[in-house]
Amino acid sequence: MLYSLLYKLHDWFSPLNVFRYITFRTALAVLTAMLITFMLGPGIIKRLRSFSVTQHIRDDGPQTHLGKTGTPTMGGVLIIISILITILLWGDLSNMYIWVMILSIIGFGAIGFADDYLKIIKKDSKGLRACYKFGAQMLLALMIGMFLYMNPKDPFSAVLSVPFFKKWLFDLGWFYIPFSIVVIVGSSNAVNLTDGIDGLAVGLVGIAVLATGVLVYISGNIKFSEYLQVLYLPGTGELTVLCGAMLGACLGFLWYNSYPADVFMGDVGSLSLGGSLGTLAVITKHELVLAVVGGIFVIETLSVVFQVASFKLTGKRIFRMAPIHHHFELKGWPEPKVIVRFWIVGIMLALLSLATLKLR
């Protein structure tokens, strides 16, 4: 919106020509989203606290978490507002991929909002029934997958790209639609499972979206994509601006969500951020790279799967508690140490994902 207005004036005032560069608008997006979060954060947190929108703490978890009772939740609303305002300011709204991402952010955010609301009303940690929650997520992912599959402007709409191998491209045909559903819904719930201790999930999302932003920019740039031998996908480069907005919103929210947290983002934030990462991966054909850059999310999810399967089959637990970050807490690691160490591993995985660009 503001981008279009300013760029149209570049013939009259030549310095405004700088707005045509995605990198410049991405930098503005990071700063804008951070500033919006900083400005709106105190007011939203105060409002959430006054309405008693507080997190229910599980009794069977680490006992140190019981002190967090009464901490406001649903702070993910702040993240979503920051991203949307920023992308409306600096994004090219004629780009259809921007609108796909807006649909993903709002759609998964709405599902998370409903889940959080029911948890608060019922005063327990169950929220939406699983069939309704996953059903809504799958329906939204189906809409996104079908739109991208039928996109006439994308010659690689059903192609799966394999990291490290420049010629390993597989046409999945119609099977690409259920595959995209698995990626998007899986990513959304993986971030949701990771959001269990202060700042862990939002910090990891920030790391992942930074690496993803680099991959997105390269995929949308014909020169860089040709040099690095990755799929060139016209129009996707604009999503770099959205990645910048997500990064800025995550950093701004981390100011309030870092240990000890003033606010939790709740499902409204975790489902929205996770769904957005999955949608970005599907649009830019980096689905398998997402499993690397978001490796911590994968590990957290698998820890829950293995824990449940082991208990049902053998009656024994593999971990002291799942997701795995709680396992380390119960082993005696202080919460800040778990958070920072998981971030370090997340950074290593993000660097590994970027290494796929050259090792082809």
C-alpha cells in the first residue's frame, strides 16, 4: 500500500526508486514489525491481563512452571497484527503469493484463537476437540494446496525438489495436494508442540524464517537461482518481504516472551507461525529443506510420537516427559539453558539448510 504509493512517485523524486528493491523493503519490514510489536505490546498485554486471558498450567509438568500461573496468553495476536500491518505497508499486494500467505496467517491464527478461547473458558488445557482442530487445519491446507497445484503461472506446481541434488526433481502429480497438506499441517502443529517454555518456539521460528527468507529470495531471483542451480519461481521473491515481517514480529515478541515471560503467544501464535512456515516451504518447493531448517520442531514432534507409541505398546516411557524440552527440564537443566541450547542447535540446522545451496 505505502510501497505502491511511494514507488509511483519515483519519476518525480528519483531516490524513491529504492522501493523497487526487495532487499530494501525487507529491511524496512523487519524494523517496522519490530516497532509495531514494541508499541502495541504493553497495551495488548495489559488488556489480556485485565480480561483474565491467562494460561492454564499443567499439574503434571515441571513444578517450576506452576509459578507461571496467571501469565497472559494469546499474545500471538500481537504477532499476527504486526505481520499483517507490515506486509500491507511494504508488500506488493498485486502478488498472489502474498495473499496466499495472508490467508495462511489469518486462517491458522483463527483456528488457534478458537482453541485458546475454549481453553480459557473451560479453564483447562484441552481446548478444541482434536477432530475439529485438525479438520479445520486440513481444510485450510487443502485450499492452499489446491490453489498452488492449479496455478497456471507455476511450471513446477507439482514438483518435489530434493536438497543437495540439482537434478533430483520429482513430479508428484495430484499426490502433491495431500503432500502439501502434510507439510503445512505438520509444520503448524510442530511449532505448537515446541511452544512449551518461554521464548523457545518464537526464537526458533525467527531463526528458521531468517534462513527461509534467504532461500525464498534466491528462488525468486533469476540470476541467483541460475547460479546456485535451484528452481526459479517467478513472483516468489516478494515473499522475502513477508519473511522480514515475520522475523521482525518474532524478535519484537521475544522482547516480552523471553524468560521469564510477560506473555505467552498461545495457539493463536504458534499455529499461525507454523502454518506460515509450511506454506512458505510449499510455495517455494523447499518442503524437504524445511525438515532441516526446522529440525528442532521435527525432533519435538517425534519425541511426542515415540513417547505415545512406546507407552501404548510397552507401558513404558522413553522420555521423562514429552515434548523433549520438558525431558531436559526434568533432568535438571534450568529453563534458560534448555532454551539457549535449543536455539544453538536451531542455528546450526539453519546454516546446514543454507549449505544445500552450494552442495549440489
